[in-house]
Amino acid sequence: MSLLATALLTSACAGGDEPAGTPVASVAAPAGAEGTTSSSTSKAVTAKLDRQLKLGFTPQEEQRLLDAYYACWAQEGVPDTKMPNGESGGRLLTYKMDPERWQKAVDACSDSEPLYPPETDPQTNPGYWDQLRTQLACMTGKGYAMEIREGSQGLWVAPATKANLAKAESPQGTADLNACEAQAFGDKG
């Protein structure tokens, strides 16, 4: 889901909050809800688990993790950049405009960066491209106009008209995307 969501949000964004990242799916623990032991190893493991998204994650789950990630950027001094129309371009835009200047701040937050499901990463899943084609067939079978773009992960709305984007980004589109992702990438056993 996150790959498509990323492709959808990236193609539809015209500013606002930080855009969604790559694929992810899991619920972050509430603030301050660390493990019951006080060892630093336990806290490190808990932190890693809290930022791991699982297949079928919701946009709200992803946004919660992204909010925490970009809050770390803010604590590290990365400012929000305004776009020419006055809307927020976010901290990601600030970074993209001058990566050398902000790289240390971003690196300091690497432990809070959301982790997308390993199933949806072609680097960790050797069957990724075949499974992505299965997801595409599922989505097009449900009436969504989508494609796979060579060299790009995830599904892309194509053509990226307002109507096609609205359908794919609707609550039903999110539900269908989750179902197709689970069918394509999920445990078949």
C-alpha cells in the first residue's frame, strides 16, 4: 500500500505537510510507551519495532510515524520552507533544497525514520516485481487506472487525472489497495 500511497501522494501533492515516504505498515506505540525494562538495549529494540510498518498499514499509521520523524528534524533545526504560494513546503523541501546543509540533522533522526514492510522492498524481496504485477492486476480488476513504471517502485495512477487520483485516494481506494497488497505480498499460508 505504501508504495502506491507514496506514488499517489507524490503525484498529487501541491504542498502541505511532509509527503508520505516509501512503503510502510505498523502502528507506532503511544508516546512514552517504552518497554517495561530499563535497559538501553530493550529501548532500542522497542524503538525499532515502533517504527516498522506492516502490510496493510493505514494512512493514519503512516502519518503518525512521519509526524514523529519530521518532529525530530524540527528538533534538529531543519526549518519549514514556504512555497511561492505561501503554503508550507515542509521540512523535506528544506532538505531537498540544500541536502549538504541539513544532512547531519537528518542523520541524527535516522532511528525514527519509518520502516516500510520488507515485502514491498525489491532490495529485500526477490519476488517483488512479480508480486507488484499481481497487485496491479488486482487494482485494475477493481477499476483503477494504474501502471508500473520502469525503474520506479510501486503502482502509479495513470493517467494521473483528478478523477483517477480522487478514486485511488478515496477511503474505498485505500481499502482496495490494502486488500490487493495483502493478496499480492501477504502470507499465502
